Amino acid sequence: MITKRCFILVGILFCLVVINHTAGAQECQVQKKNDDGAYYVKIDGQVYLAITREMAEKDLLTKKELENAHKEIARLEAIVEDFKKYREQCEITLKGKDDLITEYKGLVDSYKSLAQNYEKLKAPILTAEIGAGITGKDTQPALIAGLGFKKIRLFGFFQKQNAGVMVGLGVPLI
């Protein structure tokens, strides 16, 4: 009797498991097979794309690579923007350099002109010179008078019995 009851109990449990398992089952139909190995599957009126595990892993890897590529593009775009700002600063600096060169050339020309004007003022154009002395055995005083035009000098000496003219060149020693 125990064995009959066991068989009945096992049979009932088996039926419950089969009924429970088939009660959740859904109808599935393959609609179309793609060339890449994926399938369009219709389940309870909805169409799904069925792919292999390898295809799913490859898709995830591709998405990760795409995400990394977007990050790299953003990083490179930031570098390009930094270079654009740097280039603008360089152009401003170069323009400022050109302006300064022009200004400094003008200053150098002004200083050269100033130096030339100073030299003209430093060396007078016309001078008058006078002196006294004696000549040779004649102990009578002699008067020396001269005119200078720039660096050229014309002297005359006058004594009671002598007179003469000298032409010379004035050269600064120091």
C-alpha cells in the first residue's frame, strides 16, 4: 500500500510540475533570419531581435569603444580650443612686438637726431680767438688773433715790426 500511495503522490507531483512549467510557456515564432546570424522572433504579438552571446559581447565592446572615442574627441576638441586661445595670444603678442619695434625705431632715429644736434651745438660754427706772445729775438710783445670756422682756424700775429698769417685745423684731443 505504501508503494501505491508513493506512486500516486509522485504522479500528482509530476503533473503539477508539468502543468506549472507549461502554464508559463509562451508561443514563439521565428519571423526572419538576418545575414549576420540574428533572428526576428515574435513572442505574444511582439517582435524581438534575437542575437548570439558573441554578437551581444561584440555590441557591448563596440559601444564601449564608441564611448571612449567620444571622450577622446572631447579631449582633443578641448586641446584645439586651448591652441586657438594660445594662437590668439601669440598673434596679439606679435602685433605688440611689431608696434614696439616701430616705436623703438622711431626712438632710435630721434636719439640719433638728438646726438647730431648735440654735436652741432658742442662744436661751434664760428669762433674768435686771441692770444699774446713773443717771436724769436724780438722781445716786443706780439698779438695773435684768429677766426675759426667749424674746425678750420685762421690766425694772424701782429708785432711792432713783424706780422704773419697761419692756417690750421682744430682737432679735439679729449
